[in-house]
Amino acid sequence: MKKCLCSLAALLLMTLTISAQEVKFEEYDLSNGMHVILHQDNSAPVVTTSVMYHVGAKDENPERTGFAHFFEHLLFEGTKNIPKGEWFTIVTSNGGSNNANTTDDRTYYYEVFPSNNVELGLWMESERLLHPVINQDGVDTQNEVVKEEKRLRVDNSPYGKFLEMIKVNMFKKHPYKGTTIGKMAHLDAATLEEFQAFNKKFYIPNNAVLVVAGDIDVTAVKGMIEDYFGPIPRGEDIVRDFPKEDPITEPMRAKAYDSNIQIPAVMAAYRTPSFKDRDSYVLSMISTYLSDGKTSKLYKKMVDDKKMALQVGALDFSQEDYGTYILYGLPLGDVSLDDLIVEMDEEILKLQKNLISERDYQKIQNKFENNFVSSNSSIEGIANSLARYYMLYGDVNLINNEIDIYRSITREEIKTVANKYLNADQRLILEYLPESDKE
């Protein structure tokens, strides 16, 4: 039976590998420093136009947090040639959709159109870059939008501040100690001139990558890109010199309180390397091993078998400069938070002392193969990956060969990395408690 299972796993792996088609692309630079990536796929009459800017929450003045996320909203307000409030109307009336998102490291805007509207998408993104209207009216409008988003997603959301509380305790020097959404008092205090200066500094062609993916005529699109983006002047080069964190050499403990919860939670957080580091890939595999699905080690043990936890998991929250590896659990009944930590530590200790089984190793590999295929299954997903791999990793080819990194990771390497980073004297224990426990 075991031999049959191994053969089935090998067949599944081979099938997934065959299904992962190579993503072909062309990349080049405009004279103003904007990087361009084109991916042609004429299988469906759809095109994605997108721009990723290398600006996120970590680039903000610490007294003016929230600017990067604020601009995610503000740059939909309108431009010299797109009246206020008309952006979304133009997109939807031409059969398209659009969105944007911000992290601590980058901001991403994109449109999905029928392919006959590729020029419209390019014109709109060039307008956002060249002719944004940043006035007090737009700032005031979006200030209220951002405040409502914060109330909904953070202030009134159960466990909505857990990552914020981890970051503020894990990072003492690096700007990752802040939040992506920022502090509303900082936005209230900011002047119009400060918003305009932020735009001038970061929303420049030499701090951006433009991706056009889908049903395109490459030669025609190149001409459009030159027409719309070529004349945009280059901005001043951006210099980043963020402070480095001192190593964590002794255990830390902290408490945080949330008025939206009744059941406490506990988190064990470890500082880890950038997502560009090979060790980060290994830590991602460890997360899958520990908590991906109901047959994973932590869930099976603590939720199903011992019935100690309502929920338990492991999260590899990796970013451009550092990562944070988080184990978390919500207790069931009278189980204490310390009891959850003990049980999670036992599973980490097993990883540090023993090699995982061949069967578990193959199971992880299959999941990563499946995720790799899924990530490149849509034009929208491909456009995002092309922009991200260029902007944050410096290697667009990862869209095709990142899976080779996972394939090359050994069971021995998993053990080594667990010993390197997941140690009790190198972590934060955060008790995340109901507000009523504060007394």
C-alpha cells in the first residue's frame, strides 16, 4: 500500500509539473527609467494593465504614517483629464474592472479590460502618473474613506490588531514597527504640501514597473507605451538606508488588549530574513507542514486529538527587508495560553531534532507545485507576479523557476532552518487578551 501511495504522489507531481506552462515575457526600460514587462497570451480577449510603485509604509516619515496606503485611494480621485469621481465610471463603462493594494514595501494599481481597450488602460495609468490632481478637496474626501476602512478592518474587527501588536514589539528601529494603514492623527495633521511632496518623490517612472499582459499586439503596445509614458520626466533617484535591527538574544513577553474579542489568543513570533533569502522559502515550507489543512501537525494534534484549541496555525509573514514567523493559537475551554505554547514548542522541537517523514515531505512538495500552477493560471495573476518579482526580488524569471527553489529544499535543510530561527530565546510571546481582562 505504501508503495502505491508513493507512486501516486510521484504521478501527481509529474502531472502538475507538466501543467505549469512557461510564462514568456519581454522586458525593457524607457529612457526615463520606467521598467516595462510585456506578456502576450492570445488565448482569451482580456488584458491587464498594471503599475507597481516601489513605495510602501516603510518609506514614510514616522510622524506621517499611512501616506502610502492613503495614496492608494487618493490617486483614484482624478487627474487633469479625468474628472473627480469619474475613474471607476470610465473603467466599468468600458467593460473593465480595477483595484489597488498597498503593503509595507510597494503599492500596486491595475485594470482588467477587454483587449480592445488596452490603450485606455495605458492612458489611465499614464494619467495617474503624469497628471494627478492632489488638492485639499480630494485629501479631505479620502481621509474619511481611510478612517472608515480602519474602523471596519482594524478597530472593530476581532483580532484586527494582532499583527500591529507583534510588529511594534518585534521591531525597535526598522520602520516595519509601524502599520500599513498608519495613524489617523498623522493624516489629520498632514498639510497638502506634504501630500504633494510625497507624490513627487515616489510616484515617478524610475520607481515603477509597468506590466501589460494578455491578448496584445506587442509592437502596437510598445508604441502606445512610448507615446503615453515616454514623455513623463524622470524623478530624483530614491535612496533608502533603513536602520538594522539588533538580533533578538533573549525571550520577550508582551500583552495586548482587544475590545472586540472574548476568547484570548497567544502568538509566538520570531524575526526571520527577507523573502529573497533562501531560508525564507524553507520557513514557508515549515508553515505548510505545521498548519496547512486539517491533517497538518498542529491542527491534528491540538484541535482534533487533544481538543485544546479552537484554532491554531503558523504564518510566515515575510517582507522585503525582514520576515516575522508567527505561531498562534486560541484556547478551548480552560486551557491556558501557556499550555498552547508548550504544545506548539513540542512540534518545533521535533522539527529541530528529527527529519520530517518522506511522506510529509512529498505532501508539502505537492502543495507547492499546486500553488505554483494556480498562481499563473490567470492573466491578472501573471501580471501581478511579473511586477512583484521584478520590483521586490529583482528577478522576473522567478515566475518560472521559483518552484525549483522549493524542489531543491531538503528534509535536512528544514531541520537546519528550524534550529536557526525558531528558538525560545529568540522570540516574542504575545498574549492577545479581551479588554475586560485589563483590570
